[in-house]
Amino acid sequence: MTGTTDTVTEHAAAEPRRLTRSRSDRWLGGVSGGLGAYFDLNPVVYRIAFAALALAGGTGILLYVAAWLVIPDEGAEDSIAATALTHNRDRPWLVIGVGLLAFGSILALSEARFWPSPGNLWLAAALGGAAIVWWQVSTHRAAPRATAAADGGPAAAAAAAPVGSEAPAPRKRSLLPIATGLLILGLGVVGLLDATGTVDVDWRIALAVGAIALGVIVAIGALTGRAVGGVVVLGLCMLAALALAFAVRVPLFSGIGNESAHPTSIAALHSSYEHGIGNFDVNLEDLALPVGRTPVKVTLGIGNLVVRVPKDVTVDVEGRASAGDVRLLGHDDNGTHVHQHVVEAGKHPLRVLALDARVGLGELKVERG
């Protein structure tokens, strides 16, 4: 008996330690507690590291989510990722699709800034939500068939019967036509009010209201048993448009195509010029500015913005781009969240053009005329 006991004890002692997510020491998913137990360190060290990396561009969130997916829970044989892949071997398109959406959300989140500007945080949330909804909808569609086959009831017999031996079950009526009609009607009314100048519309608010309305329709469909798959897709598209509007933060709906402005006198000069999508050319080189500061703001949503300023005046220009290239009087910078401030003196230092130029996605160029 003693020999047998010693053999079992040695076998247990020789068994390697296994990295798992802790059940007893967890705040969220037990990742830090599991790492602390495995490496014999205080879990607080890992929590602080994840939090610091999360504030430094979102990397900590990505690492934590990845660890939560691939590290098995304490007492479980496989991780969440391994279990999902095992259960969906017959549906590789689902795994690939969710993986692509998750990869897109990771790329968007990598450009996010939690303070002072969230960057692509809205886009990452929209893509992540799309992956979750797609996974859930696809899983729920397959669940009734699997349950019926396991029970061996009439439903399983009907599924196993040859095609055409029994009339198919009636399909649920979709709420997509109703949702699409209401969305087109609502956006049309808002666009008409904006075009006629009746209301100064903030399209971020309009898109947010549309997303909320679609969410309500999805909830109603779930409660009444109506098909809402198409409405979910439409809602995700709405969330993506909302994410873009929040990320760009310039007037996307102020016109599409090539546009130009060329005021030749102070009386014809406007304090603000806006354009939505396209090439925007604002020529101010023929202006005779008065003594003092003359403020002008120029904004473009997506495209190339060129502003030509007078040769002989002092130019105080601030240029911004959510993503793209900013060239201000020979000073070049590019990337995301670009911000430049350049002051260049002219022959008339008391005549100052205070220019605020912004581009959402594209190129901004300010040059002397």
C-alpha cells in the first residue's frame, strides 16, 4: 500500500501547473488572478499593467480580451475560443466572419484615445457589436434544429423526411420593410428641414435617433416573434455611420462633389465655409484685409481641402485632420488626430488672417497665393 501511495503522490507532484483563469480571485474575467497564481505574483501587478496599457491607446483591453478567450476557466478543459471552434466546425463561414469583424474592431480600437478624444472607439464598439450579434443570431438559428434532433420528436422526424414530403413551416414575417420605410421617411424629413434652413440639423443626433429607433424595432420583433435579422444588419450599418460621424466630427452632409469659393472683397467674405465630401478649394488670395484679425473657418468632411491665403498679410493658421495629411505653409504632418499651429508674418503684420482649417479624412493644404 505504501508503494502505491508514493507512486500516486509522485505522479501528482510531477504534473505540470496549468494556466487558468481564477474563480476565487477575479474582478472581471479572472485573467489577472490566474496569471498571478501561475507566476506566483500579486494579481494587482497585472491589473495595474492592463489598466495602464488600456489608457495608452487601448492595448490593455485587446490583451485582456485575447487572454480571456484563450485561457481556460478554472476547472474547464478548454478555453472559450477552443470551445467555440469545436462547436462550429461545420460552419467555418461563421467563425471567419466573426473573426474578420473582431479583427476590424481591434484595428479601430488600436487608434482609440480615451482622453481627450475617443478616436475610433465608436467604430470599434460598432464592429464588436456586429460580431456579437452575428454570432448570437447564427447560433440561435441552428439551436432549434439541434434540440429537435436530440429529442427525437415530430420536428426531428420532419427534418429527416425527404424534401417535399411535408409542407414547410411558414416563415416569420420580417420587420425589415417597416423599419426601412420608417428610416427613409425620418431621414427624408430631417434632410428636407436641413436643406430648407428650417432647422440646423446635427446629423450625429439624427443618426443616433435612427439607431435607437431600429433598436426598438428589434426589441419589438423579439417580443412578438417576428423576423428581425435584416433590421439588425440595417441597425449595424446605422451604428457604423454614427461611429464615422463621431470620429470625423465635420459636416459630412453639407454637399458632395467638387466645390470652390473665391471671395474677392471683404463684403463677400464669409466667416465660415463648409463642405461635406469631395475636393474643396477656398481662394482668399485676392482679399485686401483690414487692420486687425480677420477670422475664417473652413471645414471639409472627406476629401482634399486647399486654402490659398494672401501673400502680404500675416497668417495665423490652425490645421486639424482626424486622419490624413496636413500641410500648412510648408510644414507637413500626417497620421491620425493631426493638429498643427503655424504663424507666418507678412509684409503687413497688423493685417492678420486667423484661419481655422479642418478635414475629417483626407488632405489639408494651406499655401500662399
